[in-house]
Amino acid sequence: IMNTLYPIFRYSFTPEEIKRTFDIVSRLQTNRLVCEHGDLSPWNITYDKRNIGVIDWEVARPSGFPGTDLVLFLTYLNFTFENAWENRNFAESYAKILDPGTHAGSIFKECIEIYSRELELTESDMDSIRLLTWLGQLHKRIGRYYKSTQNLKLPLDLDEEITLDLWNVELEKSR
């Protein structure tokens, strides 16, 4: 991931932020891998009166990081409730779910605690996993859009800008 993201690092982050990213990610102590959807969001859930299903498995992998799908789903769900798509306040909306003093943050915290307890993940593991969620999303987007070129296209697309904003929120939280 780091080699693929190097142009993004140079464009967006200082050497200190890159080091902090590495430090946070390297603390991950889980040996568990899970089936990772990779794009779990409210628009990839279908349901009717009797069934619920998950669609769009094109970026799924059988040996992924635990927790990333939960972080994605809860983040994008909160974006919907906060009208972040219309207001373009993605970083603010994400910061709210990281704050257990907010309504969204209390729900996020409870969901993460239940999940972490079941998989025996520590709070530090989940800090690493949240950051890895956004690194992984950025990696997938770069792989999808830029694999045919050696140069990163600037300016970045909205999806990439959002992902970088959320990554930055994680780095600010870790200060």
C-alpha cells in the first residue's frame, strides 16, 4: 500500500503525518482476518419484508482486516443522516462519530465496542483499523483509476478528497 500511496503522501501529508500514520497502523496486534466487503455502505444493502442482503462484492477479499466494513458502513450511514453528501461536510460528520459525546458518536462507540469484544480487539487495534480503513479505500481508488499511469492525476476526485479528509481526521484525533 505504501508504494502505491507515495504520490498521495508527497501531495497531502508532511513527513511527521506519514510517520504518525505508520506508528498508528504498526500498533495493530490482531491476528484475525475476516471476509471484507470493502465497500459496505447503506446503498449496498438490499432488503424486503423477509430478506436482507449485501450487494456489490467486486472489491471484496476473503482475508481482510476486521472492523473496516463496520467503520465504512457507520461512516456512510452518518453521512446520510447529516446530509454530508449535500453539505460537503464529510470531515465534520466523521469527527462527530468519533466523539462519544454526540448522538452519532455514542452509537458508533457502542457498535465498535460490541464488535471489538466479540473479536477480542483492543481500543488501540480499532484506532489502527479505522486509519487502515481509509488507507485501504484510497489504495482501491488509486488502483482503480490510476493503474494505467505512473503519474497521479491532480486535482483529486471528490471520493479521494473525502478519503484524505477522513484520514486527516484520524491523524488529528491521534494527537
